[in-house]
Amino acid sequence: MKPFTTHTGIVATLNRANVDTDAIIPKQFLKSIKRTGYGPNAFFDWRYTLDGNPNPDFELNQQRFKDRSILVARNNFGCGSSREHAVWALVQDGYQVIIAPGKDMGEKSLPAFADIFRINAAKNGLLVVELSEDQVDEIFGFVERHSGLKATIDLVQQQIVLQVDPPQVFEFEVEPAIKEQLLKGLDDIAQTLRYETDIARFEENHDPLGP
Amino acid sequence: MGKTLFEKIWNKHRIKDLPDGSTLLYIDRHLVHEVTSPQAFEGIRLAGYTVRSPHLAVATMDHNVPTTEDRFSIEDPVSRSQVEALRKNCADFGIKLFDIGDDHQGIVHVIGPETGITLPGLTIVCGDSHTSTHGAFGALAFGIGTSEVEHVLVTQTLVQRKPSTIKVEFNGRLGPHIFSKDMVLKMIGIIGTAGGSGSVLEYCGEAVSALSMEARMTMCNMSIEGGARAGMIAPDDTTFSYISSRKRPYAPKGEALDRALAYWRTLPSDADAVFDRSITIDAARIAPQITWGTNPGMVIDIDQPIPEPGFAENYSRSDVENALAYMGLKPGTKMTDVPVDVVFIGSCTNSRIEDLRQAAAILKGRKKAEHVQLLVVPGSHQVRLQAEAEGLDKIFMAAGAQWRYAGCSMCLAMNPDQLQPQQRAASTSNRNFEGRQGKDGRTHLVSPEMAAAAAVNGKFVDIRQWKETS
Ligand code: SF4
């Protein structure tokens, strides 16, 4: 996996909550036994009309988002099926960062990304960033007012900088384990195999049907 | 302080707590299917890894397989290559495969429990989000992505962050014609599709204890639709008698079973165990549930009108507007006035023998409405054989249904069973996402009785006061 430290790119917005992985990559593309070739089919049902042409009504098809690599969406992004194909499709379609808001529900806030999607993203070098609803609203506003808006995402500093005048800075949290994995581009199977002796010792004593 | 069912299993499988705060967790059982595994096996070959414990994995094909008589010859070359890849991968790495035509082939979440592979106290994973189904036995079971499938194959472990726990208590007893499908849909309607994020749900209470194993599986199955990693139910005598049934080739028997039983009885959450959160639902007041929108949280009681944009709990105005535009429905409409084109009885949520019996009880001596296409797809070949032994297939066919072979079928329409654009379905499956059952198809999730009655009437009905009107 390629390490991720900073990334600068054009920001695109998708004003939808609960974008599920069926929408990100519909099932007909899950028949492939390969890990590549999913990019052009990301958001397929929204992206193309029935005759296969780009759907002019789909937000991400706008000319100003042509070279985007940062996606801002609404809460609970990547819910539904565990298919990692959804992450492969996004990465292969050129996205390197996805930003979404957590949802404030009084005593508890709901995360911006579904659990399995978040894990799958980390394993493929796709950075997912959770901001507050207000911050995401602000970014939507900036994107609307500034065609071709660029942002720099700095994982080391945990900062997003929108390139407007004056620059707008948003700080974000990231799990230490995921930060390290992305920064170093670690292969997690190789990481786990460092614990081979622990695993072997565990297996010797483990009785799945007993205490 | 006491421990929850989840904590007991988590602690037992904890190999090591890692410096970054995550845990290296041992995995007891790995279920494999054709869609999410080929890239994992490819990764193993490329890196020169081996499969650490092939005997702890078992595979079947379910998503891609046709469900008609001629299911052995898969016409779609891409689907066929995926099925062939699984055959080759299982043969090369020594993994047990329930192939098409095998007596135990079927939907992975139906055959695990049925064969006795799924047992209390185990950690069970599968590259499939509905792995939560197996939690019905008091196992910790959750879905993983393909990179994690590869990780489990190579190391028999996963690196996991400890989830929080939510206790979901259903007090009281269900009314007539109300099922665990309605209970779990009701819960998702309350907590929303992300309400269980980062959490494991433990279902308990009088109404849960009263459920059969199959009904419990339906409930745990849809935990993921509430955003949870897993759903669990404490094992009890209902669980134990299901497992001890002689039909389960992989379940422990004799002395091994006695030993296991003694252990399993220690698993339920202690009386003083503390959950991170809890919610309580009055089971007696649950009405038949039906989804009106494009995710399972967009759900109402069958006798309520479709909400106005801006008035649906957990959803913004534009969420509701988008959903209703897609579904071709208007706010204020009663679902009992809405006609259906297709009725699908199947999927890992509701395709077990009890589900088919419930549907058959409604369809017995009746006929589906003329314009309706009715599909009954058993979850496994064993379920199919059992249904035929009970004569349910005859009831279905006399009612005008197509009686199929086991597979995922129209649950996700990756095989030839699909909705046509704008067709409206009553479905016993678990997801009503846009395009899930076919491009531009419109799905309404209901229980098997509600689905069967909709097939007869040609439109949705309130099963509590159901009279045939066709
Ligand atoms: S029946 Fe549906 S939900 Fe269940 S495993 Fe198959 S495709 Fe997934």
C-alpha cells in the first residue's frame, strides 16, 4: 500500500446521507474476480442514464468536479453491504479522501462512516475524515461558491486546509492505529505475522467448546 | 462486576492487546462465499502466503447461483468464472466446499446454523455483513471486507477495536401475526440505520426468550441494518435443543456435547453486567412493519400513512423526498392502498422452514393475484427438502408461485432473478436500497405472512385483519 501523508486536490460534494455500498458499486460489478476495473462503475446507477451516457442530473458529473479527488458527503457513508469493492471503486475512480459529518443526536453522536466501510478504507489507503455537521455545511458552502476549489489534507497534522482567501483550516481526529497504517503504508498481514508466537501459543491452549 | 455475553467471548478470544489500542482476536470459524473471496485468495497467491487453518473455513456458493432447475449451467460467463474460482481456491487450499448440488449448499447464513457449524461462544466471520445472523446462538459473529478475509485465511486472527455494547430489551409478548422481523424493523426505525454503529447489540427480554431459533436468526440478521457490527442472543434451552437435533452433522455429540453444554450455560450476561447503553421496546405494541423508503430505517406500522418530508424521524426533508421520488410514492399514502407486482419470499433473513410454513399457511388453498409474480426461494437445499417432505411446495405451486432451488436469488439480484425498472416488490429480505433487487426496482420489506398475503390480494394488507379481497 502506498503511504498517505498529505494530499492536495479538487473537492466535490455529494449531498446525500446514508450512501450505501450498493449505490457506490452495484452488484453486477461484484462478479469480477479481480481487484481492479471498478472505477468507471462507481455510483453507476446515479452516474449513467439507462442508455449508458453520463447522467447530467448527477452532482458528481458536473464539469467543475471533473478532476476531483476529495469527496464530501453526508452522514453514515458506506452503510450496508461489507463489499470492499465499494472502496476499490472509489479509489480507482480517483478519490483519495472522503469527508462526512458525524450526526449529533443529543447525548450520542452517530459516526460519519459505517464500521466495515471505515475498516475497508484504511486497508486500501483511502483516508476517511469525520467532521461536525456545521463544518461539513461550511465546506458545502465553499464548494458552491468557488468553482474548482482545492484542499490540502495533511494527515500528520490532522488538518484540512481549503485553498480560499484566507485559507480555511479544519482539524480532525483519526484513530492512532489507522493513522500509523496510512502514514507508513503498512501491510497488515505482515504486521500480524510478527505476533506468530503469540498466535501459536494461543492456539495450543484454546478450546472453542470449553471454558 | 459481572460480564456481558459479548465480553465473555471477546476476552476468551483475545490473543493480545496491541500498543495502538486495538486487539488481536482469534477467529474460530470462517465462512466463505464466491463474491468476496476471489481477491483474497489472489492476494495470498501473490504474496506467497498459505492458509493457516483450512479446517476452520467452510465455503459455499449462494449469491451468483441461478435458482432454477438448470442451475448447474450458469449462463453469465462472469458469474460462472467466479463460481469456478471458488471451486479452484477451495481445492487448492483444502477448504471444505458445499458446491451446487451438494445436500448442504445454500445461503451461507442458513447453512452455518443448519449444519451445526455455528455454535455458542465462537467467533465467526464471513466476508458478508449479514454474518450477524449467527449471533442468534450466542456467538460473536460479524461481517468483514475482502482484505480481512485474506487476513483471517493467513493468520486465523483479526485486528479489531473493541465495540461498545447496547442492550435491546423487548418486554411483553408479541401479538398474533407479529414476528421477529417486525421486532427488528421496529428497532431500526427507532435507532436509525446508524444507531448501532461501533456496537454489538444484545437482544433480550420476554419476547426474545419466547422466539424460536429461526426467529432469533431473523432478528440478529438485520442488526447490521441498524448499523451494528453484531447482534447476539444469550444461548438457552431453545438454542441447546436446536443444536442437539440429530440433523446437524458438524455439531458436537455425546460427551463432547455435554462438555460444551456445561460451558455454554456460563455464557449469558451476568445479572450485574453493565452495558454501554440500553433501549427498551414494548413488544406487545408492535404492529406489522413495512418499509416505505430506500433504507430499512424508513419504516412504519402498516396502518400508518407514509410520512411527510420533514416529519420522518432520523431523516431530513431531502432524504424523504429523494426516497419517495425513487419509490414512486406520495406522503400520506396508506401502504394498504399500494399494489405490488412481485412477491419475493426468501433471503438469509426469512427463507428457513418456519418462514416457509408461515407463508404456506396463508397461501394454502388460495391463489396469488393474477398480475403478481410470486417467487419462493428456500435458503438451503435442506430447507427445500424439508418443505417438500411437508408438502409446502405443492401449496406454493397451487397458489401460482415459482418454487426454486436454494440461493440468494432476488435479495440482491446478482443472478437471473431481478426486478424490472419500476416494479414494486413485497420482499422478506433485508435491504430496500435503491437498485438492490434490480435497477430502479422498488422494495418493501415485510414478514413472510405479510408478503404471502400481499401476493393473494395483489396489494399490501394489514395481516392482523386480513381478508381475501381478490
Ligand atoms: S440472502 Fe441477501 S443478504 Fe443474505 S447473504 Fe444473500 S445476498 Fe446477502
